[in-house]
Amino acid sequence: MAVVTSAPGKVLLTGGYLILERPNPGLVLSTNARFYAIVKPLHEKTEAENGSGEWVDVKLTSPQLSRESLYKLSLKSFTIQCIGLSESKNLFVEHALQYSLAVAHGILEKNKKDSLHRLLLQGLDITILGCNDFYSYRNQIEARGLPLTPESLLSFTPFASITFNAEESSSENCKPEVAKTGLGSSAAMTTAVVAALLNYLGVVNLSSTRGQDKENDIKDLDIVHVIAQTAHCIAQGKVGSGFDVSSAVYGSQRYVRFSPDVLTTAQAAVKEPLEEVIVDILKGKWDHERTEFSLPPLMNLLLGEPGAGGSSTPSMVGAVKKWQKSDPQKSQETWNKLSEANLDLERQLNLLRKVAAEQWDVYKCIISKCSMLGSKKWMEQATEPNQQAIVKALLGARDAMLEIRNHMRQMGEAAGIPIEPKSQTELLDRTMELEGVLVAGVPGAGGFDAVFAITLGDSSSHVIKSWTSLNVLALLVREDPNGVALECGDPRSKSMAPSV
């Protein structure tokens, strides 16, 4: 019986770079772009002929990359060996596999160990699939002579083949191997694989997690979260903030990172038995903070791909850290100002959510009027004090975003990296002048990834048309507050493309 899970990609609205240090928060939106993992038996019968059944056969398939890898995994040490001439290693999946099996052996009751062992001796057949929105299809669209529109993206089959960056990486653009759009594909993939494996092995039961918040569901999600964070950090070779994995597990949220020390044992787990290490990590002090957050009603997330092929977040973070060490006073001043601007945007958005809940008719009326106008004319639409308060919050959010962008640019210039490159600045300035646009910015670490805009009411179509005229491809991504989920079947058996 196959287990299919999915985990969402993310957009970090606020908290770029600051989120690396506690207690700085970040606002992260999960999206409808999802990574899928399918886990099923590799063999019809158990394969115990090789010795005493101490090794598990594993096949990992990535159809979009036309890659297949074969492994042997030890049930004693949980070490993994690549078999044959595999084209490329996938460290994220390999660590997800090792840690998931280790935790299954470590926490399942003794009476379940025999059935677990029999299940594993059938081998593991793992398939990973990412929604098209994780990757860039601009080159294919242009090669087909199609316009840069969401409708052109819909012409591709779901889970289409992925192109590689033609140019070699440069220090300026830091382009990755595959052209991506910056939605956190590695975190979503790792989370989906961990969730599928843990569900398949009987460690968790994710049957009712989508949109739920029950106690048992949260306990299962917490296990998925810890294993996915551990696998993702070790695969990267560093302990990041973890916001991308957290949103992949739990969905949209306000996030404060965990203390990196909780993964010290995992980083030094060369000599210790992995089963003991991973159980200790599961019981460790995970002090991250996660509170509910989503966009206010009648606001929409839009992403646009300028076509520069993505940026490498780790190298940009390294440059910022180097700048902090070289100029601690100036960098701290910039961080303090950026932090205040981040908190101001959060306050304005939360105020708008509160007003929407308490005065829906007034809120709906103002949003509808403002969606058809540029921001300079918004206040003219407010004739009553409660309407003026809503417009004041909308304009306050715009001012906060402009402050955020200003301090992010300063940080990039000081660190010698393109956090908001000139081409992005021009695009964002023009976007924020469009009717019905609340804010626009570069998400997360910035660079040449997709830009985002938050629009009011039905104004998204105007932004899409404007972006198309500016050679920017509007993606099909929208906010979806749900985290990791158990799916009914293979996503390739149905059309997964969202509507425009």
C-alpha cells in the first residue's frame, strides 16, 4: 500500500536574515505549490536472502530530473550506501531516510518491531515530485513562442521536466544547479519524504492533519517537524533558522527559530549510534515559537519571476554574516531599524485582520474601493472614522514595507551582495504604484528569485498584465495556510494545476 504525502513551499514576507537569530520573528506564508513523496514496497516479497536481512533495498526516483538512485541501508547502523553508477546524490532524501528509519526503531514498541522489520525487507520505493511552480519554465515558454503569462504555465503538464541553468555559477548571481523560483524546494521535499516514511513505517498517522489542530495530530506533526529539521540541517551542513521546514510542516505562521544547540548531538553523531542520537534529539528542548498568521481577508499573494534563474541563499547569508563581523556597530544599527520595520508591518496586518473580524462590512467596502485605485487616492474613499482607520492601516503597511526594502538594500550594499538588485528595485517600485497593490518586495534572503506582491480584492489581474508587459512571468502560486498532508493517491493521476 503506497503512502503519498505533500508539503508546501513558502514565502517569507518579513524576517529575512534577522530570523537567523533569536528572538527575531518572521512572517512566513505557505503556498499551494507542493512537493510530493510516494513511498511503497520495492519488492512483492521480503528480501532476506542477503545475509540475515540486515540491509534494506531502496530505490529513489525523481522523474522530473530523469534520475534514479539505488541504495542499500543498514538496519544495524542506518548507514546508507549508493549502489551502481548513480548520477547524483540527494543528501536531503538520504538523511530523511536514515533518520526516519532510526526513529522508527527507537520509539516503536517491541511488539511492532517484527512487523516493521518484515515491511522494511520488502524494500522502499520512493518517488519525489515537485509542483511546476518550484522551478523556472521561462526558457521553455519562450522557446515555444508563448507569452509570459500564467495561461502559458498551465499549458505544461503537471510535474514537467526541469531545465538546468545554462550558465555557470557566478559570485554575483550565485545561480543554483536547477533554475528555481525560491519557494524552499529542499525543505518541502525533505518534509514530504519524512512524513511519508514515518506514516508508512507506523510512527505517525497523518490521516486527519490537513486543516486540523487536534492534540494527536499536533503530536504527530511535532515528530515530523523534528526529524525533518534534523535531516534538512545535516544535509545542508549547517543549522539554519528552520522557518522553511516549519512552514512546510505546520503551514502559514509567525515563526521564531529554535536554539541551534538542540542539534549538537546530530552534528557530532559520527561515533554515537544513530538510533540513540535521534531519540535524544526528539526529546530535546525545541524552543521555537510558532503562532497562527495568515494574510487579512480579501488580500492575495502574487509571485512574479523576473527570469534571472534564482539565487543561492547560503552564500548570501554567509556574506551578511561576514559583514556583521567586520562592522558590528553599523550592522547592528541596520538590524535594529529593519527589525522595527518588520514588527510595524506585522502590527498593521494584524490590525487589519482584527478589523475584518469585527467590522466585516466596513472592511469589505474599503478594500473593494481601494482595489481599483492607486494608494494616493485611498484616503479619499474613507468618509467615516472607522473607514479612515482601515485606510491608515493599509498605508501604514505600505510605509513599513518601504522601510524594510530600504534597510535590506543598505544591508546588501554593505555586504556586497544583491539583496534587492537595481532591476528588482525598479520592478517593485512600478508594482507598488499599480492600482490595488498593498506591498511588493523580495522575499526571504532576496536576490534574483521571484518577487512578491500582496494585492487587494480583484486587482491581481492588473498586476499580472503589468508584469507580463515588463517581461515578468506571474506564477500560479497563491497562499494556502495548510502544512504537510496525507494525500489520497499519486498526484500524477489527476490534474494538479491550479486555476488562474
